[in-house]
Amino acid sequence: MASGAAVEFRFYRDVRPILSNHCFRCHGPDAEKRETELRLDTRQGLLGATATGKAIVVPGDPPASELYRRITAPHADEQMPPAEANVPLSQAQIEVLRRWIEAGAQWQEHWAYGPLVRPALPRPSGAGPADNPIDRFILARLEREGLAFSAVADAITLARRLSLDLTGLPPAPVEVEAFAGDASGSRYVEFVEKLLASAAYGERMAVYWLDLVRYADSGGYHSDVDQPISPYRDYVIAAFNDNLPFDQFTREQLAGDLLPRPTIAERIATGYNRLNKTTEEGGAQAGEYLAKSAADRVRTTSGVWLAATLGCAECHDHKYDPFTARDFYSFAAFFADVKEQGVYSAGGRAPELALPTPDQSARMAELKAAASEVERRLAGLSGAQADDRPALETRAKELAETLGELKKSLPRTMITVSVPPREMRVLPRGNWLDSSGARVEPALPAFLAAPSGQRRLTRLDLAEWLVARDNPLTARVFVNRLWKLFFGVGLSKSLDDFGAQGEPPTHPELLDWLAIEFVDSGWDIKHMVRLLVNSRAYRQASVPSAELIARDPANRLFARQGRWRLEAEFIRDAALVISKQLVRRIGGPSVKPYQPEGYWEFLNFPKRDWKADRGSDQYRRGLYTHWQRTFLHPSLLAFDAPSREECAADRPVSNTPQGALVLLNDPTYVECARVFAQRVLDEGGTDDASRIAWAWRGALSRAPEARESALLLELLSESRAKFEANEPAAQSLVAVGQAPISNRHRPGEIAAWTAVTRAILNLHETVSRN
Amino acid sequence: MLPREDNFWSPDPLRVTRRAFLGRTSLGLGALGLAGLTSAGFASDDSVGPNQRAKQSGTEHPAGLPHFAPRAKRVIFLCMAGGPSHFETFDPKPKLSEMHGQPMPASFTAGQPIAQLQGQQLVCQAPLFGFRRWGQSGQQISEVLRHIGGIADELCIVRSMHTDQINHDPAHTVMNTGTSISGRPSMGSWILYGLGSAAANLPGFVVLTSTSKDGRNPQPIAARQWHSGFLPSRHQGVAFQSHGDPVHYLGSPPGVTPSEQGRLVSTVSRLDAIRNELLANPEVETRIAQYELAFRMQTSVPELMNVSDEPAHVLDAYGVQGADGSFAYNCLLARRLAESGVRFIQLYHRDWDHHNDLVKFMHVCARDCDRPTAALVNDLKQRGMLDETLIVWGGEFGRTPMAQSNKGGVGRDHHMRAFSMFLAGGGIRGGITYGGTDELGYHAVENPVHVHDLHATMLHLLGLDHTRLVFRYQGRAFRLTDVAGQVVRPILA
């Protein structure tokens, strides 16, 4: 930055958002709505002249600048923005524009679109040479603000934080003890490595990715019937666990089928292109739903990789970002070769890939061999053996039927199959019935990429462009989301909008440094996660000082760690871990935990009942829950899991009575509490106080304070008196769920302890990451 | 150990818990007087800026709202899901009788979206019921809806509705959110966001659904229809179930009495409060209030659902046979919800998709919906509440003037270019018919009213300017009415 004023004003942070919010709707990227051909969203436009030759902005001279003159014009007929636009500028905003012009009207490229250049590491005075580069950036900014890092969090908090962040599961007490008891410098790094190597890491990372790509087990429209797709979910888990480089992860999902000799995994990955909502509704018109799915893919793909709101350009050029409607349909054209139907019928979602288990493969081979043997014998029958023919024919028919049945029962997954592309046109105003728009071929957004040569571009070209070194967005978008996962808020809060209306990053150099590091590492996700969680910034305490609450209430400077309620799936997982009920099987078909009866009453075609799984599938991690788009499991919904109809980069965190009711009354949590109570009685010692301490430590990784134990002892003795006086009540409480009822303890005693463990499972601390 | 109150376990768990909280928690929890669903969440995203004080008092909504004096305090939206035929309800078309059996003129249908009649011969179908003039206003309403006919002077019938989608699921999504793209907030959520809740012990947006036992195979209704989209999730509608717990997880676990549950909740809150001495996290205070509200709901919702305290003449007027989940029962609950301060009450009745046997199924729908609808309007009027309650009645679209006769008796297909709705109550001019369709009822031609216009008008009656009720999401100020919508002023009182 050349001058002091330029440091003070960052064009894209301070000036451009004002222009974007107040001027771009008429003087922005949308050619159709642009008034008088004046553009304020480009450097050329801003530093150019009006149609009548007046200079828009004269650097250093606000009064000579038409822009300044018009925003300060006293008369309504000259004043900008016009009153009817209903977006008046405040005095403070006018002052920002004035000072910006006065200081030389420096123009800067939008922060997310400029080329990635590795910034020099700052040298804050408080950083030593071995410090994590992340800390240099964070600390340099803190020092400018006269702040410092918060103290390192205590060992128990760190152990829980790492475990929850890297696996979505709370640590076992023995892990916490080992971590807290080991004073050596390497314990932290070793614990991180252990967690990164656990299979639960991939499950945890998958939860976020599945929100982005809108993974679900049902089609989403109307009858919302099941779709076969869980192998794709397992592919995502495995990709994170195997640390598949992100560029390859991208290629495989968008275009695995177009890779040379694609593997099964690469073909499963292409389920990504099939995750749009689908319908079987009678009277639905194929053309309309093909248009819907095309638009759906543009919204999702541009959202997942580019954090671009390209979907806004479906009916008109984008109002704020330089995407045209033509860009929208050209982007959609990349997917015009995806074999699909506008309207499906009878539950099929062809094309699907059958994925026989080894046993099923062997059985199929057997049946085929037997069938060809029968065929061979039939063909070789001579006249004398004609009597054998009916028996052989019956046998052949039986074998064919058995094989057919077996094939129908094979696990399947939706995949992408490339067919000759259907014609794509710009749909005027998004109207699928209007075929008057220009025909388009696949093309990258014009302002981000030069037009290609003669060959028709493919999904693989799109994937290659997304992960090309010079793509300015993909790496920035991804590292910003990683930052959000480990700090609670992105460097740019706008996880899903890196355009003009998105929030500029608080630490732009750090964002760029991380993005370059990601690309240079070979798109190594675990490398980036290590960098983040091994930083000093990550290890800070999350309890804010009074000064920080006043100075930085939203924690945008990262002078402390973030803290938040766990994601819906991880709340369930925590209860299952604490009660030691969690079944740690990875992948497979989605499962059905207990769900309130009648919740699917309004589903139809066909009518369906939710049948809760019996046995081990009842105790699987939350991410394996059958994801019904129109009726998501109510306990997931209560904790803000998205329906996955659209790309979701950021879940809200609500705090509602529905959440309280789930933890209090959902049989899943009641059963967990009861099984936990049985464990307390079996393993927690012999007297009430030590049992309470044991239970507390099991759930919260720490010893209870005296006041805390006292409250639970009080609850225990009251509950004990009540349940001892009312045996049937105790019996009905301990009968909740499928887990065996311990016969080592009286039902009254289990029920009394269940009150205690219910209280513990309901604590804010139990469902929070600090 | 905290001191013990002798009367801690009184028979009224509601009062007890509040006392317990106030008397016994270590925090001076100012939020306990909370009168609504008011969690903080990430309210910093509210574009207009959250009103912290209002948030604590339960009337939370963006600053400066309502924009002007409201005519209505609440909405009861009676959604006739499936799409009632306008030809047999509110839009008489004698010309269609004349042309019965003749080909539908291509001038109407060329280039138009067609649903199940795609590729079939399009033939005019005469209206299957006669119309009568009702009340002093002489409004024309089908003879099959005689109870609704009886309240004709209260109704503003809009014959010129039109929408953008021709299939049920997306058309419902348009009716609720103004667009067919998923993920946008429903109108009830927008209204709750704009005005806050006035209900102390109930959610501010409640959905009730009914299905006849002998109606046509009903259409699914997705939970998306009452979702809060990108608005804070506390504005989400809560669907009351007709079986089991009316609200998910409302019942305490088996063997646990209300007082024991209250004791548990109070222990959880006290433990949370102790920990929060260290953490100083405002979310914990909100959470404590939400636990208290959840516990109050465990009592208040079953009380609301239990209509045994209603006098016989009221039950008779609605035709309520008991807590059976019928439309009649739901209409009575709607009045009780309105009395409790619930802001947006939405009833779905799922039986109006009359592709075939329209006469038979229209009789079924009339039997189940006609009397309760009229009873609700009359009941509200008697209680002096009609003036402050906006009633909206109608489906997600209308039906074709063309016959559909591929199975059973004749019916009509989906139609999006014209349909009828009615409004009544708060701020609406009763006894008028607004707008009109062409002579065959195909297009809305006179004063067309798009769904966006309906939304703009509803918000207007609630004191909200639809162009200024905005929420910033993905870099853009979103509205219920997107970039369209005009208040339909001629129908305002």
C-alpha cells in the first residue's frame, strides 16, 4: 500500500461494498438493467466518463468527480441513488467515498478474483522463528490492534476440542487422561496424528461435504421416494480418510466417468452429478424438470467450488457479480451429457451401478455357470434325448429367475453416464417453455476464463479448470471453509458468497497464503488441517475476556478460539459414545434410528412407515441416518441439519425449545441415559459420590465441582425415593429402547440413576465444543 | 446445597418451575419472563439488526416493524391442498356449459404448460355443480358449499389468482415461499420474523394437517412448506401431529411424572448456570429460557389440543366429533391457537386433487370442509376476533376447464393460469368478488392477482411493507415477494 490513506481504505473492503449495495442494481453487471451504459463495477467504468463526457471519478478531486457531485446533489432530480430505489446513502458512506476519491481513488481487484500470489510472512514482534505461519498473520493483526493471543486452553479443553473437531466424537476418559497427564511437547502433535488417522475423521469431514453437495437418500420432490446413493457417501468418507488430493476428489466427482478406464470408486464418485432433486409426480413435464435439474447443478457446482451465486443469473445477468445469463446456461451445458430423465417412475433412478458383495458376485458366477451348462446341454440334445428337454428348459428358466432376483437385490448407486448432449439454450427469464434464446455450448464464466478453442468442453475440462493453478476461487473457498470448521467462523464469513456482496476476509493475506499452500501441497487436505490445529491460534482458550467481548464480540480477530454447539449428528454421536453404545461400522446403507410415529403421515406414492432398525444399526453415527429430504428426522432438524435440497455451506445454530425436547424426551437419548446409568452402576464405584464423579468425567472429561455433585446427589436421592415407591414407573422408564436391561440392579436404582445421566446428557457443556 | 422450598412440587408444574428458577438459580435470569420463542441463534445475521431488548421480552422482530398500523394481528391460512376446481366453487362459467364436449379452442391452450393431459385430446367440461347467489351481497358460490355461502357477506372472493407452477410440490412451494426453488423461508416464517410471536407458551407458527378417510388418494405435503429457509430457525413452523405427541418429543419419557421432569429441567438449568459463571456465554442464558419454555409446552400444548372444555353448541357448529385430526377439529384448534396469540396458523386439508370422480370427491371435501370453515369465521366474529384475524382460503392452483376422463368419473387436471381463493376478516372488504377469468376460466384476465400480490397484500394487512421486509442472504436482500408483488388495494376495507 502506497500511502497512509490507502492503508486506511481498502477499496474492496470499504468502498466497493457501498457501490455494490447502492449502485450496482442499475450501474452494475446486468446489461439489461444497466442505466445509461454507466458501469461502476469495473475499473474502466469507474475511472471513465459519462455519456456526456463528465469524468465519473477524478482521483484526488471529489468536487470534480461526477459520482461525488451526484451523491451530494441537493435536488431530487439529480440525486443518486434516486429516492425510488429505496437505498439512500448515509452521511458516513458519502464521507467514505469522498475520502477515498481525495486519497487518490485507488482501485483494487475484487479480493477473491485476483491471481493467487503467496504473500510474505509478516514478522510480528511476538512470534519466534519456528512459529506456524498462521500465527504470524493472526498475531501481526492482533499487534496492530494492541491485542495478543489468549492463554493456551487447559489440557482437558484441548483434548475435547481436538477430538470433537477432528472426529466429531468426544474423547474417551482414558484418552483425556493420557493427553492431560503427558507433559511432553509431542503429546499434542501425536494426539492430532492419532485422530487424523482414525476412521472417524473421514466421517466428520464427510458431514460437511455432504451438506455442500446436498447428499440425501430421497429424491426430494413430491413422493420423495428413496434413491440409491449411499455408496457415494462412503466414497466421500474414504476420500477424506485416504486423504485423496482435493483436485482428484474434484475430478472424480464431476467427471470420474470420463477418466481413462475409470475405477469403481471413480464411477461411484460421479453420483455427485445425480444429487439434484428428482420427481415422479404425475403430470410433471420432463422438459420442465430437466430445466430444473440443470439450474440445480449450476447453483450447486458454482456454490461448492466457487462460492459463487451463479444461480442468480438464471433469469437475468447477475446484479452484483460479472456473471451473465449466458454464463449460467453455458455452465449448465457442461452437464448436458448426463444421462437422466426429467420425470422418473417406479423408484428407479437409472443409470445405476450395481455393487455386488463378494458373496453376491460368487453366487452370480455360480448361477451363470449353471445356466450356460444347461444351455450347452440343451443345444447338444439329440433326437433320442428329447425327453430331457422339458426338465432342462424348466431348469434354465429357474436359473434365469434366480439370477434376475439376485440382480434386483444388489446394492446400487446412481452414477453418471455420458450420452450425446441435449441441446441447451439460454432460457429467457428462466422460462423453460421459451425456446427463443441462443443455443449455448459448455463454457466457463467469461470473466474468469478465456474462451476455449474448437473442441466441445466436457465435465472433465470443467473439473480441470476448477483445480487449475490459476483458478482464483477454488482454493480460497475451500481453505476458508476449513478455517470455519476449526475456528467457528470463516476468514470471510460468507462461506457461500465470494462475490461482490460477500464479506471481504478479515485476514486477506492469510486467506491467500493458505490457498497457495493448499495448491502447493498438492491439494493435501490433511496437511491443511494439521497446519490449522497445530497453530497457537487454534490452541487458545475460548472464554473471552471482558476486553475481548467489548473489542471483538464476534471474534473476527481470533484473539481467542471459537465455541459453539455441536452439529446435529455429533450431538447424537456424543450420547452414543458416552453410553458406549456407538457401533463404529463405517458406511453401508443408511439406517433408521427411532423416529416419532406418524411423522411420515403426509408422504404418499407410496405410503410408507419408518421402521426403526433393530440391533446394531440402531446405534450408528448420525451421518448414517436415512436422509429424507421432505421429512428429515426431527431430531436432526431440531439441531439445524439442512434438508439437503440445496447446497448448504453454513448451518445456522439455533437454540430452541425443540432442541430441549429432543434431548429430554427422544427415546434415543432416554435409552442412552439408561444404558449410561447401568454402566455407572457397574463401573463407577460403589458409593453415590464416586459414581457421580465417574459419570461426570465420562461425559465431560473433567471432575465435577462440589456444587455440581451436590445438585446431582440431590436429584438422585429424590428420584430414588420416587422410583422405589413406584416400581412400575421405574420399569417403564428402563424399558425404553432395545438395549438389554441389566439384571444386576433393581429397576428403581437404574431409573434413579437414569435421572442423573439424563441431566448430564442434557447439559450445555455435553453438546458444546469450547 | 441450595435451600429447598416446601412447595416446590405443587400441582401446577408451570408456576412451580418458574418459581424454582427465579428462586433458586444462581443467575439473576432476567430472561425468564420470556414470552415467546426467542432464542438468540446467530441473530447477528438479521439484516435490519436485532432488537435485543425485544428479544428478551419475546416480541423480538427487526427494528422499525411493523412499518405501519396493522389491520390484522394474525393469519389463519386454510390451504385446500390438491387444488380445488374454481369451476365448481367460486367461478361460474356458463359458456363452458355451452361448449361442453367440444374441443378446447387452441387459442387458449397453444404453448401452455399441460400436466396430466399432455398428449391427450382437450375437451371442454361443463361445470358439474350449479351456483347460487348468497347473502345481501349476492355473491355467487357453488351450491355444494352452502355453509360458506352462508358467510358470503364476509368474504372477498378473488377469481383471478394465478401462479407459476403446475405440479403440486413446486406449486405449494410457490404459494408458501414465492418461488419454486427450495431453501427460501415460508410466509409464516417471514411474518414471525417481522412481527415476533405473541404466544407465551406455544410456537408462533403452527401447522395442522387433515386427510379424509374416503377422499381421493391425497398428495404429499413436504415439511419444506413451513421451513424457515435462511431465516433464523426459531421462525420455523411447528407441525402438530394428529397421532402420538402433537409436537415431536413433547411427552416426558414413560414413568416420568411432570414434577420429576420439572425437577430434571431445573437441575440441568442450574448446572448450566454454574458452568456459565466461568464461560459467560449468553447462549447459555437463552438455553435455560428455552428449556423452561419446552417444559411449559409439555403442559400447554396438550391443554390446547384438549377441546373437552368447549361447549356442545360450539362443537356442533364446527361438526367436531372429538380429537380426531379432522379438518373440523383443526378449525376449532385454529381458533384456540389464535386466542393464544399464535401469529400464523396454517391448516392443510389434502383431499382436493380431483383428477377423476370430481362430483363424488367434491361432496367429500364439502362434507369435511364447508361447515368448519364457516363455523370458524362465525366463531371468530362472535368473539370479536375476526377483525384482527386474516383468513385465507384456497389451494396451490386451480383446475382445467378441460375434462380429464382417463379413469372413473370425469375430473379436471392441474391448472396454474387461473384459480379462485377467498379472504376474510382483518382489513378485508367483505361481500365482494374481485378479478375475473376469461369466458372459459382458462386465464386470469381481469385484475390478475399473482401469488406475489397475495403475499404483498397479506403482509400489508399485518402492517408490513413487502418491499422492506428483507433479509440479507448470499449477498442479497431477499423478500417474500422477490422483486414483484403489488398490494391489491381494492379488496382492502
